[in-house]
Amino acid sequence: MKILQDFELSFQHELKAVYDSNEIKSIFLLIVEELFGIKRITYQLKKGNLVSEIDTVRLQEILRDLKKNRPIQYILNKADFYGEFFEVNESVLIPRPETEELVDLIIKTHAAPPNLKVIDIGTGSGCIPIILSKHLNQAQVTTVDISKEAINTAKKNAQRLGQLVQFINADILEWEYIFSDQQYDIIVSNPPYITPHEKQHMQQNVLAYEPEIALFIEDSAPLIFYDVISSFALKHLVPNGALYFEINQYLGLETKDLIEKKGFQHVELIKDINGANRIIRAKKSG
């Protein structure tokens, strides 16, 4: 029978062509916590624990998946976001730290007013609408996604985290046929924004496993979702309502210019923790 440390060494050796040493260590500790309930801070005390035959098989299966570049979040079917765990699978994007920054900005800006009406466009795992529902003051949150599979995953996350969110399975590009006179205080979206020529700079595990429909946009119309959602916001935001976008860092100025030309005021281009243009915040005129 092997001990945990034996598997740690195996992971380091087998995955060195895929990840660097620190990433392998982090992934392994995540697996150990999930399978054995051993926290990172206590692993050094328990790395001599024996591993059963059943757990040996499971660790070997995980290692095979990781060698194929499958993200650990999909292997374990869970990802951390804003202090909560969300179920994830290949029908939804793995939540990113940049999106946490977007959500945190909204929460800090709008924490006080009660009963805000919020709509998120591009549900995915539900991380944005569910966290906003939890942390805003009795907010009424709606979310839209074109993918039925994504909606189903997000519904499970909302139920497990005890949040009441309204889900709409629809294509926002056809919003004029879906929405009539609904008005919102906040509109937020993290739409597809990666252009095809950026693929060469992306990790293989993203390209091979995460849903293309949630990632990529055509080179010929890289700002189509920002254009359409801004038009939607002009009609469906209340006066002085707020519009938030996560954006392509390389198209920050172009996106800001588009939104300003739509007539929005106080359009801000906000950098993420890494100094990249990542968020746009704007206000509809009163």
C-alpha cells in the first residue's frame, strides 16, 4: 500500500510536462482535501497516511485526466468563487478571479439599497447572479443564458446555496422579442469576448474542455455582445441605473468608446488586480 506522499511524487513526475511544480502541488492538495478531508495546513502531518485500494484507483483516474489537460475543477465538478463552491462541468466556464473582482465591485457599490432589480446576462455556473443574490440587500435577481445545460447547472447551484434567482433560457441577441417593459437597477454581463487570434496564447486545458460558446467571438464583430447588451440597457435600465461588463483587456478603449457613443455617462475603465483593463462601469442618464 502506498502513502499520500508517494502519490504526491507521482503527480509531480507525471505532470511536469503540463504544469509547473507549484501548480502541481496546489492541484494535489486540492485533491487530497476533496478525497480525504485533509486541509492544506495539516497535510504535512498526514502525508504518511496509507491510501486504500479504492482511493488509489481514484487518484490514478484523476492523474490520467490531468495528463490529458482536463481542468481539475471539471474532474472534481466544483470550483471556488467568492467563498462558495459551485458545481461546474463542461457546459459552463470555470469561474475566474477577474469575475470575482467584478462581483465584488458591484456588491461594495450597491450593498445598501434594498430590493434592487438585477439582471445578469450569460449565466454560466450561476456564480454572478447567485453571489449577487446572496450579498445584495434583498435584491431581485434574474439571469439569462442561451444554454439549457448551463441554466440547469446554475439552478442546482442556486438551490444548494439557498438563493432565489429567476432563470431565463434565451439568446440575448434576440432581446427585443423576449423582454417587454421590465426595468432593472443593475445590468451585468461577462459575455464571450475572446477573439480567434488570441487562441494561440491560451492554455490547452481551456481550449480543449471549456465551452467555446461562452468564450469566443468572431474577429469580424468582437464587440457584438457589448453593442447589443448596451442597447438592451438603454431601454431596460432605470434612470441612473448601472451597467457593468467584464471585458477583453485588449479591447478596453474600443469597448469604452462604444458605450459612451450609446449615450451612457460616467463610463469607467477599471483595471483588475494584474493591471489589465477588465471591467467597465457606466451609468444611464437620469
